[in-house]
Amino acid sequence: MLVRMNYKYEMFPNEEQMQTMDSWLSICRHQYNSALLDKQRFYQKNKSGLSRTKLQKQQKADKQKIPFLKTIPSQPLQEVFFRLESAYKNFFEGRARYPKIKKHKDYNSMTFTQFGVEKRNIKNKKTGEVNVRDVRYAASLDENNRLLISKLGAVYVNFHRPLEGKVKQVTMKRQGSRWFAIFSVERHVNETVDFPVQSTGIDVGIQKFAVLSNGSKVENPKFLLKEEKKLKRAQKKLSRMKKGSNNWKKQLQKVQQLHIKVANQRRDFLHKRSYHLSKTYKFVFVEDLNIRNMVKNRHLAKSIHDTGWGAFCNKLEYKCENNGGKLVRIKPH
């Protein structure tokens, strides 16, 4: 059985490469916003949706008129429409709000949907002979194990752990002033896990992060609450500065770093807890909570977001699958 997993590593681009990637993100964001407005206008006029394929054809025509669209590889540009299509699907199926115009801070990643080097049969037009040649996609690894991106060059990636499985795509993500490469790989399920216990049930909460069916409890670390005073102080200082000034930019970076620190602490905690549970229990049962409705309660919203129930269940689900187990979601009633 094959499963999809993500491996995240830090990238170390030079100054010129960082500027190029920032400009690429800006182009992708404008394409997303433009496509969203096109879909809205098309629906108002024709009372029907504008498909992804039509948007892609329009983009291909735009490339002949707008030169800067040719400065970025085609894959991230095309992937913009997959994101928009997914955003609409999530809205119509009740999992998310209606798609909105993306600001600079909202659009921080771009995806290359094909990766590596592939052997292909290339036909010679003159002679008709078919030769097998290596075709390199826009994103691949070079001979020095650096991430090679078309129109950008080779970027050093800190592979702090082995990249296991076949890489299907790579996402480059900006977090504050740092860049990360997220490799989506396809690999076989780990069938060597010997589960000490067959099953358990988990009840997530706010006072206690989780209570297991055997009575054991997991404390809630409340990372946001611990950093709240620092965040309030930093945001108050930011609000008093002139927007766009050098001091405002420096202070904004400090606020962003505090948010990133909290997010990293929470992510690390969720990964460790979900890893331990997936190695211990073959079947894990959890409540299928409607978190979107629960956070409408303004007294509990911050605490619910801080616990990260949704992220915890998602991590636990793919870790269980990877180890040959299963996460079962049960209706609350």
C-alpha cells in the first residue's frame, strides 16, 4: 500500500534567488486574485462557473502580451488555478469560507507539480527514429543534491533526515525571512510496526489536551497563552509606528517571529504526540468535531485554535496509515 507524505527542509537561497522567489510569489498571487475576479464576473454575466481549463488557456494567451509572466516557470502559474478550484470545492462542501482576495501575507508558497528526471521516448522528426532520453522537469535534484529550479538555479537544502520514497512534487514556502522546501513523496506503508496495544479512544479538550480511554491524560501546553503578553506588547509597539517606515518593518518582523515561534512549538508538540500514539495503537478512535462551528464561540475560539485539534487529527491520520494502522472518526452524538 502506498501513502503520500511530506518532508520539510530549510532552504538557503542567496540574495538574488530570494528576490526572484519573492517576485514569483507576487506574480502567483496576482494571478490568483485575477482568476478569482474573472470567475466572479463570469458567473454574474453567464450564471455558470468558469472552468480551470479556460483559465489556463487565457493565461497561455496572456503570456504573449505580458512579458513578466515568462520570468516564472509555468508549473507554479498553472498550480494557482488548482488552488482556486480547491478553494471553491471546500466552500461548496462546507469546509471553508468563500475564497477571498489574497494579500501579500496570505500567499507564501508555490508548487512545482512535477519533479525529477524521467526517461522518455523522443522521436526524431527528420529520421523518424525513437531515442530514449532523460527529460528534466522544472524542479529536480542536481548531482550535488541541491534543489535545481528552472530559471532560478541550484539552491542548497539542509537534508537533516533522509528523503524516503519517490518525490512527486515540491513546494517552496516563505516563513518570515526563511524559506523551506516541502517534498511530497509516495512511499510504501511501514509494515514492520508491532503495536503494543490494539486500540484506544481519544477525547480532545481545552483543560486537558487529550484523555485516552485507559484514563491517561495529556496536558495542554497552551503555547499561545504563554507568549500572549509578549505578543500584545510587540503589536502595541507596532501600532504606534508609521506604517511602511524602516522601524515599522523591523517591528513587524519581530511580531511575525513570535507568531512563527508559537506555530513551531505547537507543530512540534502535535507531531510528537501523534507519532507516539500511531506507534502504540493500531486503531485510534476520535470524535469527528465540527471545529468551524465551535470557534464561533468567541469565549473559546482562541483556546480551540491554540490546541490545534484539526492539525492533530490530520497528522495522526497519516501517521497511522504510514504504520499500517487506522484513525477512525466517530460522530459526536
